[in-house]
Amino acid sequence: MLGKRGWLQALLTKAVAAHTRDETSVAAKRSAALVSPIARARAYLRHALRESGLLYGTPSKAGPERGGAEERLFIAVLESLCRIGLDLAYRVVAAPGPRAEQLLMLFAAMAGRFDEAEDIHRRIETAFKKKGWPLPEKLWRRVEEALEARAMSLAGDPYYGLVLHNGALFSDAHLFGRLAISYFSTATFSREAAERRSRFAAQQKALLAEVLIALACAERRPSFPARRAILRQIEDLKLPEDVEETVHDFARRAFERPPSLTKALKTVRTLELKRFILEQALLASLVDGRRSPKEIDFLAALSAELGFTPEERKAHELEVAEFYARHRDVVDVFTVAAGAEVMGEELVDSMQATLEKNFQALLNEVKETGELSVLLARAARGHKLTRDEKRRMREQLLDVARAVPALAIFAAPGGVLLLVALAKVLPFSLLPSSFREAKDQPRYDA
């Protein structure tokens, strides 16, 4: 879909035609009691970002069936933003207008294309005079290209402990929502205000990057491959030059010495931003598939520095883990081959000792679960599992983790992939014979 001329116009037109006012969601109900339209819209945005999954960078509603996993996820983000934008227009009692073109203007501003946003707004204002209407194809195409440029790799490098795409998507979604409230409530587009909000979003991403860099460096100094991966992800954020250079300097210092949380968080004052930072750090610790004692200590220190009690941190952690487990379809988003490819030598080495120590216990538990060995065998051979089979496989993997606590990593998001991928790269046979048919059975040297 991305890269095909006209895809954005088709997406926005379809979103407007299919939209129905949201009156039943938690966001709608919690914001309805407020008197001021602006207050209702702001409350709705806050709850809708959480309820839709955009707070975690993973929309709860899937995108199109066609295309790669990353493209489908990005399209799902855009569709979610369209729904939220249209509902915000309703909540601020916006005048009728060409909603698809208005959404296009908001996406242009979100992508930093302020010249195009101003041009689109001028044309919308004079549309009734038939001047410059409908919008020329070149305007649509420029915004399409800007969004395509922002559709960075959503997979990131989770095995290196720095997962920025989730927080980056939330920052963009929050920016889009605030732009929508301002535009639909005033029927005007202020470039100065849009640039100010865009700058704030960039600084929010930079702050998140610094916190996640500190998390990645909590256990030990990153290897050179890990450092390259981290610096590449910072570049993928497309931050303003001065902001990006500040984050790069922070990263280089952190690679040599653990940074000070107090200094990194000195500008964090609002409760909303504090929750954002903590939840994104918790999410990153889940996504990379491992939780070392030093990482746990770091998260506890981060939570305390932000003013959260241990009980509040645990509550946030449960909420993040529950949402991620419910909506992240790891078997579809990452392939077994990709999982084996991105695991660096440092991860394989650290996990091999744990696996060798608990190898027999793992085999015994997997055999006793019965169906798990069959499902893992099918996954290892590249067979497509149904949604129900994936659910049963995860539930049984959780049972294995409870019985063998040292192997709880395999019950974390992405754990199924780690188990199957490691079977392909470790120098000993991880899977029992029941996992493999004779014709498929790979050979490993003992």
C-alpha cells in the first residue's frame, strides 16, 4: 500500500466514510461529563490514546491484511489517528467541512511539512469559491511521501534493549491529537503553534531515548554492535539537528559511564509525562525478552525518581504487560528467521548458560504440557498457526515458566520466537524429538 500513488487519499476518504461517532468507549464516557468542549476533547484524547493502544505504539485494531507486518502496523496507526481526529472534531463541535482534506492538513503538520499544511488550510478556506479546489495531486503526494519517510522500521532492535518506535508513535499521536483540537476548535491553522507543539514532541522523544539508553546501559557497557544499533535508532527518530546531537552526546557518555537519572529527568514535571516515561521504559524491558536484576533495579530507581511508589510501579507494569500480551501478535510480527538473525553473540552467550543449566527441566515440562511440543514443532517448520493455537501455545508456555522460573524469559513477549530461534542457532539440540519429524529434523553437533 505504501509507495503506491494515491494510497493516502484512499485511506482518508474511507476513514471519513466509515466513521461513526464514538459514544460507548471508556474515553467517550469519561469525557462526556465535562462542560467545556475543549476540556472534553483533551480528556477524550488522553483516554483514547491509552484505550486505542497508541500509548504503547501498538494499535488494538489491526491494519489491512496485505503488506508486510511493519506496513500493516503503520497503516493501523494512521487509521486510529483518523478515528480519533474525527471524534475530536465532534467533541469540539467543529463546523462541517471537507474532513478528508482537513485530516490531510493535520498529517502534514504532524510530519513537519508546515508549508504544505498552510497551503492546504488556505485552499480549504477558499473551497467555496472553487479556487484551488479540489486539492492538486501534488499536495497529496507530498504528504504521502512525508508519512512514508516517517514509517521507520517498527521492529527496531529489541534484542539490543532499545525500543524507541513505541514511544515515538505515541509522541506523534499526541501531537496529532493536540493539533486536531486546536484546528477543529478554531477553524484556523497557526503555524507558530504547530511548530511549537512539534518541537515539544521532538523533545519528548529525545527524553525517552535518553531514558532507554540508560536502561540499555544498566547491566553493562554495550558492545560495539549494540552501540551502532542504538545510534541508528536515534537517527531513525528524525529529530531536529540540535536535539539529535544532544541525544547522541548523551549516548556516547552513557556507553562509558552509567548516566545520572536525576540529571536526565530534571525537565520532567507533569504527571502525564512521568507516566509516559515510566510506561515506555517498562514496555522496553518487556520487549527485549529479558529482565536482569540490574534492569529491575534501574526500573525501580527510575520509578522512585519520577515520584511513583513501588505499588504504583507494579500497577503500571501489570497494565503494560497485560496490554502488550493481549495485542502484540509476536509470531506474525517477527519471523523465526528474523529472530535468529538479530540476536547478537552477547545474547546467545548469556542465554546458553541458562538453557544448559535448566535444559532437562525444560524438556520435562514441555513434554508434560502435551500440545505445546506439537505447536512448537509446527511453528519451527514455518507452519501458520491460528489465533486460537497461538493463544494456547502462550498459555502453556506460561505454565512452563511457572514451573521453571529461570526460563520465564520464554513466557515474555517474543518468548516463543526465542525458544524456536535458539533451537536453530545454539550448538546443542534444544527441542526434544517429539518437536520434529524425521524428514525435518536438523542436525547439530554435540
